[in-house]
Amino acid sequence: MVLNSADEIFVRKLQDVLPASAFLADPTGFLVEPRGRWSGQGVVVSPASVDEVSRLMAVCFETRTTVVPYSGGTGLVGGQTAVEGPVPVILSLARMNKIRSIFADENVIEVDAGVILTDVQAAAADVGRLFPLSLASEGSARIGGLLATNAGGLNVIRYGNARAQVLGVEVVMADGTIWNGMSRLRKDNTGYDLRDLIIGSEGTLGVITGASLRMMPRPANEATALFVVPNPTAAVSLLSKAGERLGETITAFELISRQGFDFLDETGLEYKAPFKVSPEWSVLMKIGLPIGQSAQGALEDLFEGAGNLILDGVIAQSVRQARDLWNIREIIPEGNRRIGSISSHDISVPISCIPEFITKAPLILAKISEFRINCFGHLGDGNLHYNVFPLQGRSRVDCHGYRDEIKTAVHDLAHSFGGSISAEHGIGRLKIADLETYGDPTKLVMMRAIKDALDPRGIMNPGAVLRA
């Protein structure tokens, strides 16, 4: 990237306060988000400590240089890519990648914000604990970004979103001051909960540089099953019955439609088919029980006692069989990517409204044109990935003109049920207009006031969440 004279002066100021190792000559990989919808610009700087982040931010604040915090780059709403405005600093957390400390007896692990999620999971496992946050990008997603977006994933029904896994955070504010909120306390009622304000703020209020995370006891006995259900109504009823029988031992409860299986077949992705004929609707379920209780037996009892809520089912008899079942769910997004969606949606509605939403949405979309729909996702917490595709033989490009109309129809319907247009991916730059359309006006005024108070010069990830 060619810098103008003002940018070169700024870079020299950074070089005066940061070591040479903090500067990445090649910004490749930092300027395009995963779906390729936006390409950005920026000077990539990768500090190795909170002190270096503080010095960097102080210079940016003084010079009014915008900053885009960059974690693993796996976000799907453009929060990590600046496409307009002056050349920003892309603040990569990749070199802040240390496990700081582990307090096994307290079930606490303290980490740098640049630690990859799988490394946190492995560190917890090394001391016989579980860090339960789990999602498809866990091999590259970093803790700072996961907290900044309040990531969800597969285990929310039992363990909650990322926010629920956090005891404290360390944050560098816009002017370079450091808030040391790395508390290990479960109870601290001393004023506003700034931790939860920062979590989910998508880098618009400060840079998360560290976190105190909650670990959990590892379930002694786990089991996985794929149950065929007649329809989404039966799936919701099965969730309720499972809750009555199994309580909070349900780790995941995922809805899968036949279209997901069809896309895997169409794109040639390998998986072990659990049934001769792919079911119209199925539920992938995982439970974890303590020592002395049989998780597999509990799923067998649920199968036998579910009546007409379950038409057929496969209960994994080994760890490998369980992995094969989960592989289906994990590669469905790849099948979607290969087909190429016209419009993808990360929505949530009250769980009891899911069947009606699934019934109404195709009828509304049929008024626009003919499409294929892959509806799947986290039924246990009301989060559906409702993705719309062209008919076989047509491409996404052929149907691009329908995209805005489809998105509006799906979001309008979700909103009519009291739902959300962003269940777990955040707002980023992709959904700013949607937030303005569907968000509560008073909430938006409050958000703007918070942004102006904590980032008075508007340098923190401008254009994400709120308009710059």
C-alpha cells in the first residue's frame, strides 16, 4: 500500500514507541473478510503486550487515527474490514497469544486476547476442565474477537454465549489508558458492569487485550444422537420433553433440514449417511452427565419415551460414531458455501415461535421467486441460520437482484415474532441499516451516548455497529 506523507509521518511516530517486530510489512490476509464482500485498507501493527497496545492507542488518539482491532478475522458481518475513510491502523492481536495463568481449583483461566480458542480448550483440558465455547471457526478464532462479538456456537443451550464464560477483561481504551478488569471474582457489585458493556461492542469502545475465563467440570459421560422428527413443531416439543427429563445436562440441540443433506450430496462433501433416505427434519442432540450416570442410556430412554415426536434415530455407540454425526452438522456450512447463497440470515425468535416462522417464511419468499432454503441451527437457544439459495441450475449471480428483497422479508418476519436480526454474529458493517430499522430508538440513543463518552474522537472501529 502506498502511503501519503501524513501517513508516513504517523507511521514514524508509531515506530518511535513500538519495536520493529510489531510492524507487518505485508498486510495480505488482513484486508478481506471471509466472504469476500469487502476489501479494506490499513497499516497492520501487531503489538506483543498490553503496554505496547497502550502506546499505540495513545499515538492514534493524539493523531485522530482510526483503529480497527483484528482478532482471528473469522467474523461474517464485516466488523474487521475498514472500507471507507482514512487509512486506519489494523491492530492485530496475533502476537498476544499467551496463556497467562490457570487456577484449576477456582475453574479460572487467564489468557491474552490473541489466544486461539482451541488453545484455550486444550489448556483447560490439560487440568481436567472444560472451556465450553465451541464453534466452527474455533481453530482460528481468537478470544478477543470472540468476546468482542459475544460469540455463540453449539453449546449455548447449556453454557451460554461467550459473555457467560467471562469473569473479567483487560481493555485498552481509545486514549491508551488501561482498564485492568481481569477479576477472578464471581461476585463484585461495585457499580456499573463495564465488563458486559465491552463484551459484544465489536471493537468500537476499546481493545480487549486479556480475559479471565470460566472453566467448567468436564462431563464424565457424554452421548450424541440424531433423531428424526416429523416437523419443527415436534422438534420444539422434543426439546421441552428432553428438558423435563434431562434438565441442564443438554449440551446441544441442533435442527437439521433435508436440504442440508441434499447440499452435501450435491457438492460431493464426504459424510457417513446415518439413514438410507435423508429425513425432512432431524435433531442432533448431545448430553453430558456426571459420574455414575449413563448418557447413552438417558438418550435411549428419551427415544423410547418420546412417542410420536421421534420417528427414527441413531444413538452413537462410540466416540467415532459421535464424531461422524457431528461432522454432518459441521460441514453443512461448507456445503452452503459451495452452492452459494443469495442471502444468509442469522436470526433468532422465541423458541415456541420457530415452527410458525419456518412455515411462514417460504410462503413469503415464494411471492418473490422460487428458491431453495436451508434452515438449520441452534434450536435449543432459538437461533436459526436461514439461508436462501437459487434453484439447481442457477447461480447466486443470476439471483443477486433478489438479495435485498429476501433479506427484508426474512428480517421483517423475524422482527414480527419479537426476534433478532443478529442472533450471534453481531452487527459489524453489514447490518448497520438493519439495526437502525429494527432496533429500539431509545436503545440506539443510549448506544450512541456510550460510544461518544468512551470514544470521544471516534477512532475505534468507525463504521461498525453505529454509523461513523
